[in-house]
Amino acid sequence: MNKRPFNFDERETNIFRSLCTIMYLFTLFSLIIIQLYRQFVLHQPQETWNDIAMLLTVNIIVLLGLTLYLTGVINPRRIKLRYLLSGYTLFILIGFLFTIFKYAILLDQDIRLAHVWDYLSTVVIITGVLVLSLGLLAYLGNRRIDKQIS
């Protein structure tokens, strides 16, 4: 006799997974809105919303990494180098523009050329680490799937 509290069939399991996914994404977007509201509208000090920002950052990076690893769909070795470089450049550009927008517009701070170079170098380093980490996870996930198939 099955002692599990819920004995779902395949259709019910898929519905349950869909509901969990929807609620997970709803929670993530709600936390993003709450964090941005507290930071830019209420102008609360960083200590009051930093825990939400760290939780969101780790959660989204782990979600992307696990998705790349567990699905194994993307093999970075099969993607053309120019696509990888243009994607990386776009990633840097978006991060850099958001950083400038944040400090210049939202926080109303004066930005000097030295700040711009500091922001750019920080964005390049962080996006480089992220791209390399996610690329490695994608490659390992693809190898794992290939081994399961053979």
C-alpha cells in the first residue's frame, strides 16, 4: 500500500508543477518589485533591503545554472564564437547602462569619469564570472545528457 499523502497521476503532477512554477515566478517578481520600491521610492538605507537583494541574486543565478545543467540543451562548444562574444558584450552593455542609470538618475549622484571606469570594470568582471560559470554548467549539463543517451 502506498503511504504517500498525495498520490498524483501524471496529469495531476504536471498541473502541480505548473502551479509551483507560476507561484515561484510570482514570488520572485514580487520580491523584485518590493526591493526596488524600498530602494528607489522609499529611499530606505541599504541595510533594510540588502537581504532581499542578495536572496534574489543568488536565487536567480542558481535557477539559471540549474536550468542549464539539468536540461543540458545548450552546448557552448557548438555556439559560434561571434555569438558568444556579442552576447557577452550585450550583457556588459545592459549591466553598465543600468549601473549608470541607477547612480545618475535614480540615486541622483554626480558621476565622474573615474566612476564610469570603476563601474565598467566591475560590470566586466562580474559578467565575466557569471558567463564563465553558466557556460561551464551548460557544458557539463550537455555532457551529462550525452552520457545518459549513450
